[in-house]
Amino acid sequence: MLLPKIESFLRQTGMPVTKFGRLAAHDPRFVGDLRNGREPRSALSSRVEHFMNTFGENVHAA
């Protein structure tokens, strides 16, 4: 499931849920919606996982 991975990422980075939603899914309500039962499509799930996997690389490259 995607939500536990996101929750872990948020704890590790200290990123606010709305910022994560904006950056990863272009939707500031994304995490809140997931917590309320939203099931993202596979393309969006892949994009969000890619964002989390490359987040450290993007931060250090800037």
C-alpha cells in the first residue's frame, strides 16, 4: 500500500502533508484523501513513489 510509505516518508523528512501533496501529486489534499480511503490509480502511485525515491537526490542537486 502507498499510504504507509508516504507516512514513513513524511516522518523521515518532516515535510508537511500539503507540501508533499503539491510536489508529488499536484494536489495539496492528496494525503488527506488517502487517509480517508482514496485509492490512486497506478500512474499516480508510480509518480508518487518516484518522487519519494528521488527526493534526496533532488535536494542535494540544488
